[in-house]
Amino acid sequence: MYRLWHSLVLAPVLAGSIALSASAQERTTSIDELSKPATLKGQVTSVSQLSDVRPTDWAFQALQSLVERYGCIAGYPDRTYRGNRALTRFEFAAGLNACLDRVNELIAASTADLVKKEDLAALQKLQEEFAAELATVRGQVDSLEARTTTLERQQFSTTSKLTGEVIFSASQAFGADRAVTSDQQRVIDAAATPAARTAARNTAITGSATNSDRDVRENTTFSNRVRIAFDTSFSGRDRLRTQLQARNITAFSGTGAAGITGTNMTRLGYDGTNNNTIELRRLEYRFPLGDQTTVFLGTGTNDGLEFNDSIPTLSPFESSGSGSISRFGRFNPIYRSSSGTGIIVNHRLGREFTVGNRFTLSLGYLVPTGDAQDPSLDRGLFSGSYAAIAQLVYQPTPNLGIGFTYANGYFNTGSGVTGSTGSAFANNPFNSNQTINSAGNVPTSTNQYGVQANIRLSPGLALAGWAGLTDAQARRTVGATAATRTVREGDRATIFNWAVGLAFPDLFSEGSLGGIIFGMPPKVTSSDFGLATPTAVSARREDRSSSYHLEVFYRYRLSDNISITPGAFVIFNPEGNSANNAIYVGTLRTTFTF
């Protein structure tokens, strides 16, 4: 039997060999045939069920006996092989190989006594009769294996994954006049006559005393944002992310004749535009150091690496694509102290099942990308704008988390202190470009303090919130003499903000989310800015009222990859000025993920 079996040894047959061996004999398929619906076909295990093989042939009967004894060939429920053609000798040879492989397995498993001598003799005779076809099948399989090896060697990466997010947004702002700052309001209030006050308001909003087009731009917009990411892993635990972005979502903000609302407080949480040109938004490499530490290195255009993407914010509204619809409502503005190029490290203080595992320490250092790549004076990684952050999060249970955050920053131009989430004065405490006495750019250093918490009260209800305090200090003196100085090096400004929100996970359907957010966007509560002897209309860069943000949204999950979020928010006393009318923003955000 051993010698008899040696004459039957054949190369293994791949599952696709039937289609490959028959490809040379396929007829041309018409468009009408292609348009016919396909029939779902499972597998059967008896050759007698295959109507496209003649049962009168000796080869058929021999193979039928082998198949029904050893279960080594399969067909389809409609009793045909795919292709609407008779079973060719090549296809038959492929089936024969399957039986040879099965018998080979039995012998290799030391169960050769299960194989009858007459079956081995039948296999030998079939092999001789189909020798030419078997040789062809072997050649095609060898060719396929070679081509597969080439593809594996030349493909982009064996561990790369493509992910994406697409946002379509229909939005509109509503209101009366666009917002003015408290300093501009003092000038308006000091005007002696109604006509003078109208001219002063025109000037404050449009830049011209005779331009009375002061209204909020109440035009419905339809825009988009597309992000495509290539995630590549080299060890299975690391990740290199290359993210591209194109977008055209205009910010609902701006001052002057081209302004939309006159304040950053009305910005959407996912706005930004590059006129839909493709840019490298982020290049990030994440890797572990041991079991408790994760390191993020990154750069990019505009956003680049961001604190909120790598450090726990404890906000259920954090995502720009599926969270809050507003910029302020997403998370504590302290995480917007910088973005761009740098490093972030997250470290769990203990191992799993220990008390230390409940604490997460995060450290980060980011520099705006434009500064990081510029060797000029007051630029680069360590000579220009930056923010360094440290945070400790305590999560005693999965339903409770509280975090304490500190950030130290330096802003070359004095702008961006609150990440464009509050009043103009909060975002730029010492620059007078929106007031009567222009002081120019004033480099500003900051110490920012934040506390945030998230409590899961029940499976369908979570309470979250934050508070933030910023101590800003001027690093330049502006003004030739003491009498004309509006900014003195060392002048300070205090900025405060807070918010509280209710999140309703799985509201009405699994994966959906309802949200209510109420808070006070960043405002300047006190400032040393201004003349030593101020007048009624001199600039002070201090918000005289508190603004309030009220937001409601509902993210409805249509499927695993599609969600629709209708929402609206209103800003009361925008720009920290109670004389301003409330401004409303409504949006319908549709998000696709893949």
C-alpha cells in the first residue's frame, strides 16, 4: 500500500483553483446575464447531486464513491458548479486533488487503515487518466502562489487601516445687531445725541459711522468637513496616524464689515475652513513605555497635536463630530491653550487592581506648528509660543472621575489665551485692536487652573462640568510716557469660566445622546490694562457683564456609521456686554464614520 500511495502524491490545491483552471475556457458573458440577480448558493457534499456531471461516466462513479466515503468535495445547492457550464476536465481534476489531499491527511494521521486498497487503486487510475489536467492545475496554483507572495511583499503595509469622518452641516445664526465689546459700549453710551450714538454703534460694528448694516448675518449655510486617517502599527501596540483634512465651515464670529456675529462665543464646535483643499492635519506617533505609560508625538497643519485628543477631558461632549455642537460646550478651554507640535505623556500611577491604577497623570508640551518650524527670533520649539500642561485624574469607579489641571503658557502675539471660546478681551487680554487705544501685540504669559468632573448617575444620565481660572500677565510695556501707557510689563488680567452639563446616553435609542449645557464663557473679571488716569471712554479690556451659554442637542444614531444631530444654542449678553442682544445658532449636523 505504501508504494501504491507514493504514486498518488500531488501538490496541495487552493480553494480558488476551480475558477482559475476554468478561466481559459469561459465564454463571453452578456450584459443581460450580468444584470440577472445572483442566486445564493451553499455547499453540498455528494457528487450525485451535481447535475452538470454525467453520472454514466466511470470517472464520475469512481469519484462519487470516494467523495461519499471520505467527504472530500463540495458543490452547490442548485446542483451545478458556478459559471452556467458543464463540469470540465480541469474542474474534475481539481475535485480529484481534493480527494487525494483528504486521503493524504488520513495516512499522515496514522489512520491509513481507514483507506481501502481498492480506493487507492481507483485514485491511481484517475490520476493517470487526468494527468494532463492535474499538471495544468498544479502550474496554475504555483503561479497564483508566486503572485500572492509578490503582492504580500509589495503591499503598502500589512498593518495599515483607513478610517474617516465626514460631516455635512446646515447652520444659521440669528439675532439683531452684532455684538460689541464693553469698551466699545462705553463709547456708544458716552455719545451726546441719538444720532451720535447710532454713528458710534455703526463704527463699532462695521468700522464706518455711515454704514448701518449692523445685523447678524442670518443666512443658512451648508458646508462640510472631511477627515481621512491612515493608522499604521509596527509592533501591534504602537500607532502612526497620518490624517488628511479638507473643510469649508465658516466660523460664526468675526468683527468689522465682514463679521458674522461679532463674537467668538457663537462658533460651532467643528468649524474651520481651508476652502476644501487637502492638508496634513495631523502626523502623530503613539507608543507605549511599559504597561502604564503612553507617549504621543505629533505635528501637523493648523490643529496638529491637541491636548484634548490625548488627555482625558472628562467631558461626554468632547467629540467635534458627535458631541457638543458649540466650540465652548465641548470641554474646558484650558485644553485649548495650545496645539501643534510637541509631546504628551499619559501615565497610570499603579498597576491594574491597585489604588494607583485609579490615578492618571498627564504631561504635555505643545508649540504652534508655525512657530515650531521657524528658526527666527522668538520662534522655534523653546523660544516662542508654547503651553505646558499637567493633569491628575482620579477615577475611583467607572462612574466617577475628577481631574485637576494646570497649564503654563506663553503667547507671542498675546492672542489665543482662551482658545477663541470667550470674549475678545479674554482671548487677548492686553491687545487693544478692538478698543479705542490700540496697543498692538503684547506678548502674554499665563497660568491656568482647571477642575473638571463627570458623574454617571444612572445608565441613562451623567452630570459633567468644569471651571477654569486664568492669570494672564503682560510681557511688554506699551506707551511712550507714563501718561499714555495702556499696558505696563507685569500688568495682570484675571479670566474665569465655568459650565455644567447633563448627558443622556442611549436616549430613545442605543448609541444616541442627548445633551444640555449651561455655562459662562471666559470673561475678564479684572484687569490692570488702561491709562493711569482713565476717562469715561478709555479702554479697560474688562468685561462689565457675564455672558451665558445655553445649549441643547440630540445626536440620533441612524446606524453604526451614520448619526444626525439637530441642536441649537443661545448666547445671552454676548461679549460680556448686557447691552448686546442675544444671539442664537441652530445647526443640523450629519456625521458619517468609516
